[in-house]
Amino acid sequence: MASLFTKIIENEIPGVFVYEDELCVAFLDVQPMTEGHVLVVPREEIAHWVDLDDDLSAHLFAVAKTIAKAQNEAFECEKVGLMVQGYEIPHVHIHVWPTTSLADFDAGSRAGFTDAAVLEEAAKKIRRRL
């Protein structure tokens, strides 16, 4: 069965995208840790990041870095956080989000589901800087 992320990638479920290429996509998290929280996701369903081949891993992190630079310009933040995850959805995803303090790393304080229009505004800020 296709993962939730595969369904987003294949446009079966809506997503607010900021980046796409042949290997991965990047879209806004619907429950952001902060405004502009992006997920970088390989098109291929791989459950654990250690199972990524080296080239794909390098590509995903390069995309994450590019997005982080755009976020750093687009949002008032001190740093950009990065976390590799895969518990809720067994499909590798790199969280990339603007941060102003260590408190922004508390996954327990994530926002509720965010309206698509709000996500689209954050996406526009990022896209303008990519």
C-alpha cells in the first residue's frame, strides 16, 4: 500500500510543494513546528534513512540545504533545524524548519492542522528565494 507521502507525491492527496525533481519532492508540513516547515521526501518509498543509497542520501541533504538557505532568508529565524524521521509515516522524510530557539525542536508543540492558504503563503516566501 502506498504511503501517505507517495499519495501526496502522486497528487492523490493535496500538498503544498516548494520543490520537485526526479528523485525527491519538498512540501510544507501540515502540522508545522514553525512557519515554513518543509518535508524533503524521496519519491521512492524507503522506510529508514540508513537504507538510502549514498547518492540519494547526498541529493536529499543537498536539497534540504538549499531549502534551508531559502527559509533563512524568508523567515525571521536564527537557524534552520533539520531532523530525519520516519516513525509516523514509514517513508524517509527530512524535516527542515526555521528556528529561533531550542524550544522550536519540541515536536510536542507542533501546530494543529494548518489551513492550505496559510501553508501556501509560507511556500510563496520559500519559492521566491529558491
